[in-house]
Amino acid sequence: MTERPPQRIPNRQLAALIAEAGFSNAGLARRVDQLGLEHGLDLRYDKTSVTRWLRGQQPRGTTPALIAEVFTRRLGRRLSAQDLGLDACAPVYAGLEFAASPAEAIDIVSGLWRKDSGSHTELRKIAFTPAGLVVPSRDWLIGRADDRVARSTAPPAGSAPGTAGGEGGPRPPDRPRPAVPRQRAERAPGGRVSMGDIAALRSVGELFRTLDHAYGGGHARQALVRYLEHEAEPMLRGTYGEATGRRLFGAAADLTRLAGWTSYDIAAHGLAQRYYVQALRLAQAAGDRAYGSYVLVTMSRQAVYLGHGREAVQLARVAQQGVGSGAAPVVQALLHAIEARGHGVLGEVRACSASLARAERALETARPTDDVPYWIRFFDEAELADEFAHCHRDLQQWRAAAQHAERSLQLRPAGYARSRLFCRVVLACARLGLGELEQACQLGAEAAQAAGEMRSVRAVEYVREFERRLEPYRDAAAVRAYREKVAAL
């Protein structure tokens, strides 16, 4: 006898939520398709698809998370796939949400920290999605400042984080604790946050930034994520007033952006994208518009690296709109320089040149006595020369690329080892474009040696890109000597 296939159980949870939301089957399908388009997915569900889900069929892939997000937006409370009676899937969507409130922002970002510090390795394999840049950048640009971030009551003993004083609602069920054993945070949620606590967060940020510049994002990334989970999350769920709360959100935004930056450096691009979105939301809670523009600049840099020039330009322009003309000249210079990088990737010579000229003029008006944010102090003549060099390389303007790369290397301190490596590769490419093969190989070998001393996928990729450019000259003596030298490293 042949076995009968198991009967599907009707999904009563989904049916109840559809009734609560007032959706028709066709209306739910349409909203799932629209949300999929925001993330570059062509789903094409219809009312028959929803009927099958109601009869117990499980949608595949990212769809359960997308359906949950549709209901979250409609009903105004965080729902997971499990709440809808659907199978959990890899967290493809989680982390791209731009939270509606500071309390929700804490829930989302802390869930991301916990997943990343645990055994959820699939989080690091998620692909970057250009469509996922649109909604967060738009919401940041047009969003109103949060009226209140203070938390005046601690959670009752034994209660889950996120329920303090009625803030935040229940913990989102799509953020499970890792199954692996781990040490709990020493700081209990609910304690009063002091300015000393925030100063400590800032100091830790400087430490990890220094390690990243010198040794690459992979060197201490995991330690940073664990620090966020064990120290920053309990502070965010603690007790604080308005002024302290704004500073706390600002410090958490900075560390979260840095976690994204180090993820980007090890080529965990989808994860980095999610960290950037959450850093952008934390910056809004901090009331720090300028820092939000810096997060957008970071997102634009990643888009440039991945070859998404149009998105890179749009992000830079949103950042410019967001801060307006009142931003410090050095901030304006950074925003225009990053826009130029996007134009360079697109091969738009005139637009790239115009943006570089605006960046140069802005930096010239900056004065040493200007009161500038701590996060922009890296942007100086050396950094601007580096941006010029990259743009000219992308536009195949080899002589200009070489001149600016050499100037950047002369001015850049040794502590910025990875940036110097990138610039040295740009100079090597420029020398190659000028027909100076032996010099190019020497520079490339120096960069390859430096890449071997740090944990940075980007550093390795820069060197590999240079080697691809060497391929037409593979039989030349200089190239053979280069390959032998690199193989011996």
C-alpha cells in the first residue's frame, strides 16, 4: 500500500491576523509582492497563493519574513513568521527595518547583535541588496525627530528586556537567543546610565577604530559585537533622562556603524548593510543629523565598492539634503567627495570633476579652530587626495591618479595601514596605466605584503584586482618576478 501524504493543518493564526488587518487574500499577496520589490525580489504572489498558505502550505525562502513585516507595518506591533504560523527562515529581512520608535530600535539592533555574536553564521552570508537602501534613507530624510528617548523606569525583576515602563512591547520573537552557552552581561538591564558609562562607550569606539585602521576589520570585530551585546544593550535598556539618553543613543550608533564597517571589511556585505541601517536609526534617536549623514556616507562607500554607482550617488545626495548648508565645511567636503566616488564608478567625468571641485573648495574653507565632530577628524588633505586618486583611477586618468595617490601616501600617518595599502594599489594601477610596469609591480608587491599582515578581505581584493590588471603582461619579467615574490609571502 502506498502511504498517503500527510494532511496539512489549516493555518488559523494567519487567518486570524488577516481578519484583524482587514486584508483580502489578493490584498495581502499584493503587499508581499510590493515589499519584495523594495528588496529586489520579483515574487508574483496572488490570492491563490494566500489560499494555499491558509490551507497549511509553507511559503519558502524569505517570504515568511516578508509576510510578517507586512503585518507588522499594518498592525503596528512587531510580528514574526512564527506568530503567523509559518516556518522561520534565515533572517534575510531582519535588520533592514527603520524602527518607528526608539524602543523598537533597541529591540531590532539588540537582536542583530545577539544573532551576530552567537552561532547564526547564516547572517554573515546574506547578500547585499541595493533596493534595501531606499526605505531607510528616505525615512531618515523625511522622518521627524523622536520626541522622547528617556527611560524613567526599570523593568520588573524577571521580566524580558524591552518591557520597561511600557516601552518597547514584547521582545520580537524573531530574535531568539543563541543556543550556544555564553557569559551573561555583568551589567543588569534597568540600571541608571551615567555620563561615565557613555564616556566608556566612546573610548571603546576609539580603541576598536584604531585596531581596524591598523589590522583590518576581522581582527577584533567579534569582540566589538560581544561588547555591544553585553554592555551597550543593558545600557540602552537601563534608566536615563533625555540628555543622557540622546548621548547614549549617539554612542551606540557610532559603535553599531563601526560593527557594520568591520563587517564590510570582511565581505559580510548583507550584515554590514543591516548594521548601517540600524546605526542610522540610532543616530536619529540621538538627534544627531550630522552623524546620520556620516552613516549614509559609509553606506555610499559600500555601494561604490560593490559597483552600485547610482545608489552611491543617491545616498551621498540624501546625506547632503539631510544636513543642509549649515554643516561644517569639512563635513561638506566629505559628502561631496563621496558623491564624486559614485560618479567615478559610473564613468561620469563631468559630474565627478564637479563634485571633487566642491569637496576641495569646502575643505579649503575649513579652519583648524573649527569645532568639528570627533568622527570627521580623519578627513584631511591626505584623505581628500586619496578620494581624488580613486576617482581618477576609475575614470582611467592615470597621471592625475598617480599624482594624488603619491600626495596621499606622503601625508597619511602610518597608523592608517589599510588606507595606505589601498592608496598604494591605486598608485600601482596608475603606474601600470602609464606603462611603468616595473614600478607598478614593486608597489603591488608592497601592498600584497601589507595585506598578508592584516585581516581584511577588502585588502586582499584590492591586490587581486591589481593582479587581474597584470594579466595582459603575464609573460613580462617584472610580472613573473612579482608573482614569485607574492607566492613566497
